[in-house]
Amino acid sequence: MTKTLEILDTLVSFETTNTKSNLELIDFVEKFLVQFEFRVTRLHAPCGTKAGIYAEIGPAIEGGLLLSAHSDVVTVEGQKWTYPPFKLTTAGDRYYGRGTTDMKGFLASMLSLASRINDKKLSKPLALLISYDEEIGCVGLQQMKAQLAPLLRAPQLCIVGEPTEMKIALGHKGKTAYRATFTGQAGHSSLAPQFDNALHIAADFMSGLRNMQNQLAKSGPFDFDYDIPYTTIHVGKLSGGEALNIVPNHAEMLFEIRHLEAQNTDDLIIHIDAIARRFEKNNGVQAVGIEIINAYPYFEMKSNHELIKKLISITNTDKIKVDFGTEAGILSQMGVPTIVCGPGSMSGQGHQADEFISKQQLLSCDDFLGKLVV
């Protein structure tokens, strides 16, 4: 725990929100791992201001364990913190700071494990993967895939250390994020009924999405391993208009679909397109345009994998599925058997002011990783 907390203190001090570079953190991790004889490869982001890391130790053969964490954290803007967000603060049995739960706590634990590894005793490789820009839709790992694929040695299992309270998560929904644009007609508000109000079109389109959501909640498909057992459609942002006395000629909406494995997403897209076509203008010009801005796949790990029973016996917890997205779906698509398991509670602490990780959760994670590698 002493080493884990020392590392966590350093990691929290790096302000790795998505608008900032993570290269100071990556420099620290690279130097840290090299001193323990890890073979380290830096995976550069296209922007040049961020990077990931793939590192390994032990024999250069197939199999072994891959531990995966992201380096970025969400912003603290608009939140009221009691404790300084980018300085680890101890209060009782809690350690406060941005990212302590999501997910620098797991990253600290896996680096602490790295410092204890005896290369000579490893019969199979131990690999570590650190990404960037996970918090904006698993963007970083998708950019890293081409560089990462030739480095992977067909690990027997990957553990993505997102906060699950150390429960073994075997699934999460897929997500597709969309931008909808609405074209209306500008005019004086005193003559508003004579013009097409882009915000009114957006509101009617949103009503159509809400009706779809209500139908999904009634008819499914369902997977009751999730807190929300059906596919969800969520509108997160709507903007438009210049002034109260001007009929808005443009509006923009961001919405998402988080879908179950069993969901026929093609049917959903057809339905959404049909809603959009209701607002076609007389001259044939579409008033609603829709584009995909980001997506990541669902994740489903079969519970009969040879290591699942061992993992459950070590953690002494249940198998679950999580409602939030992770990089597990991308790694699974790359052919890597993957689970999600890490310290902390996403619903309890993730993305919140005064984010913290408990002493017991960190201890459990250190113990878990140590037993897996021994």
C-alpha cells in the first residue's frame, strides 16, 4: 500500500483532462517501468500532445496477463470540491483527488505490482497498457489500435481496471453518439408562424426519440444483468438561436444510443431516419441532418472462460455487467479475452466532486493483482 499510495499521489498531480497533454504522466510511467526492466513502447497520438504506453516483462511468448488503464480524467469545471482535486488528500480511510477512482487508483496498483515483479520467476509475460482520451468515448485506444496490434502476444486474459468495487464485470452496452442539425428559416419573431423554427423542429425530433425510448423500455429486448435492462436513447445537448426576437434558422442536438448485444441497431437507425424525414421541406431539402460523431462496441465475455472461476474466488464477489462503457469492447474485438474489474465505485465516486478511493478498495486491488501474477 505504501508504494501504491506514493504512485497514486504522483498520478493525481498530473492534470490529464482531455483538453490537456498527458505527456508528463507518460514520461513518469515510462521512466518508472524502465527501472524495473520492462520493455516499453510509446504509442503516439495523432495530435502529438498525448501518448499511450505498451510495456511488458517476462518471456516474449504468447499468453500471460494484460492489465489496462486509461490515463485521462474528467474535468472539475463547474464542481465544488472540498479538497484540492489534483493533490492526493488523505482523510480517514479515504484518499481524495480527481481520478482516484476513475481510474488512477487501478493504474497506481498495477504500477506498484510492476515494481514487485521478479522477471526471472515469470513463466508467461505480464503486459501493461495505458491509453489516453478514454473519457471522450474511448477515442485514444481506437487511435492506438494499429500500433498496438503487432505488439500484443495473444494474452490469456486482459483486465480493464475500471471501478467495479472489485467485482468481475463480463459485459457492457455499446454506444453510438450522434450530431443532429436542424435547418429552419430566419425571420422577425412578430411573424414567427410564417417561418420554420429550427428549435421547434428539434423539439419535435426529440419527442420522436423519447417515444422510441418509451417503446424500448416496454418491449425490450432486455438483459436484467444491467441496472437499466434495455437499450437507451439519450439527448445530452441542444443549442440554437441568436436572439429572442429572431426565429432561429439553425439548431444542433447531441444524442446517443447505448445498446444491448441483442439489440438490432439497424432497426433503430431506420426508425430515427424515418423521424428525420418527417421534417423534409417542400423543396425536397432535408430539415434534419444526422451524423455519427463517435462509437465504441458492446462488450460481452462468456462466463465459462477458464479463468473466470479463479478470478471470482480471488475477489470473493459476484459476476456483474456495468452500465458505463469501457475499452473492453475494443480489446475484445482485437481478439483479447477481457474482463472489467477495478477498485472504487463508478456510481458512488466517478466523475463527481470530492472523488475518492477507499483504503480497503486499494488493498483489495493490490491483493488481487498480486495473486494473479504469483
